[in-house]
Amino acid sequence: MHNAPDKTRLYWVNTLHRVVHPVFRALARQTLHADLPVETAPDAYDQREDFTHLEAVGRALCGITPWLVCSGLTGEEADRREALLADVA
């Protein structure tokens, strides 16, 4: 029974990484606009595409910050965090 919470947490860590890694990698390489295309709904307001990349960075950073500053991580989770930090540094 102890493995179920661990597997669930690892699933969410992997999901988090899959969502934010492309944004942070492109930001670190200064290729955010080239690497992340803008997709908007047909009824989106006119200037939405001007702010989509900023919104992606802001949402990713807000979502991942508690995990980045969390102490006591071990194992694969700690490795994933260190790899993410190293890739965007």
C-alpha cells in the first residue's frame, strides 16, 4: 500500500516536468517564440498572441515554484528537479 502514494506523486512530478520543461528550456535558450507556437481560439481577443509566451512562463513558474523550493526531496524526484534546474541554468 505504501507504493501507491509514491507512484501517484511520481506520476504528477513527471506530468509537471512534461508541461514546464519545454517552456523553461526555450526561455533559457532564448527561443521561446520560435519553439512554442501560439494557438488561439477563433474568438480570442485580437492581441492574445502578443502575450501568450509571457503567460506560459508566468503560469509555469507559479505552478512549479513550490516544488522547486521544497526541501527533503530524494530519489527520482530530486533527480528530476536537479535536471530541470541544470537544463535551464
